[in-house]
Amino acid sequence: MKVGIMQGRLSKAPLGKDLDWFPFDNWEKEFIHAREIGFNYIELVIDRYESKYNPLLTNEGKKKLLELSIKYSININYVCYNSIIEKSILLDSTINEIKKRISDFSELKIRNLILPLFGCSEINKSNISKVSNQIKEIYYFAKNKNIKLLLESDLPFNKQKKFLDFHLRELNIGIVYDIGNASSQKHNVLEEFYSGREYIKHIHIKDKNLKKENVNLGEGIVDFKKIIPCLKKFKNINLTLETDRGQNPKITQKNNIIFLKKLLQE
């Protein structure tokens, strides 16, 4: 089990910017900080508004990503495709763009693509068949590039499983489980872990308060002391901290990883 950090969470954001702000002037330094703090990997992001500074969008940036990954021994095996929150996965133009990016990811030896089905790409009764068909098209293209597809959704977990079982049954697609979001929505996280062990292939770690705001691990509503022992029973699963930056992101994330690794070692 390896622990990573979401790209952008090791950089201080300008006042008023949300968690999806891309660290245009600091993303390279995040590799240094990740190594110093003890992370195994950085989960890269195609940010919601596709910042022109995002290295995944330029040839020079992709080359630099690979150099930094090798230099600091920080893996870049995951990409979270957040731009589909703003640009619907139902659009063929979005699918074509994702395919182009998958070819780029393959060159970087990235092996996991996360599709967050929120916002404009949220699943509902009226679009479920169309979304399924679009995901199938992405899946087969990614499979040919040796990239695994993972889905993240705020649907109740049983509905996520049914979606895979009935609409994508023949495909090897996994679920990304967000502990903070699930706890905030009052899901029974332990029950969902036990019932969904064969579906859950990646974990996003965060903590939230009663106002559903991101807080430091251990300071919110997530019962990590009960959840972590269950997590340790999963095989070949990695944990990405999708935590708040705090006033000093390096100190915040260092405290978070210390908190998490202590529980993992107990």
C-alpha cells in the first residue's frame, strides 16, 4: 500500500481560489516537497479549467514531468481527469479529447485514469445509457494503451456497483472510493468496504467537518481508527491524500501523512 498526494495540494493557493486551483508557478517544486515529506507518488490532474500551465497539456511539460518523476523517485501512475466536471463526457468532442490525452499518458507510462463523474458528467436516469456507451469507448481505447480505467461518483455505493454490473459488466473497471465524501454523506463506510472489496481499486483520503468542509485528517467526522484497519486488508490498493492545503501546505501534508502512517502501522 502506497501513499500519494493530489497534485496542487502541496502549493499555497491565492486567496479565494478553491481546491481545484492549479499551481502554475509551483507544480515542479511539488516533486521536491513530496519526496521530502515521504509520499510515494503524485496523482496528476487535468484540472477543471485546463490551465495552460498544466504540464500534461504541453510536450515540454510532459517531458519535465517524466524528468522530475525519475529525479525524485516520485511515481506519476495516476491521472484524475477533472475537466469532465465542466465539459460533459456526453459530448463526442470530450471523448476525442480524452483519447488524445490517453495517448499522451501512455507515453509517460501512466497506468491509471480516473474519471470523476460529477457536475456536467454526473450520471442520472436519463443519461445512464449514453454515459455507459461513452465510458466503453474510453475504456477500450485506454485498454489498448495499457491504461486502467477507474470511476469516481457520488452515487450511493450500491448504485455504483449496479452501474458496473449491469451497464459495464464485461469491462475491468474499478471504483475510486472517497472516504471523506462518503462519511460526509453519512454512508456506512465499513459496510461499503466489506461489500465492495472487489470493486474498489483506489482510495481518496480526506476528512470533513459537519459543514462538509475539508479539514486536517483526524479533525473531522471520519472515523479513521475504525476505517484504517479495514483498509489494511485490501490488496494492491493505494491511497491518495486529497486533503485541504491549510495555511502552510507542506506542514499540513506532513502532519496528514504522519497521522495516516501511524494508523497504518498499528
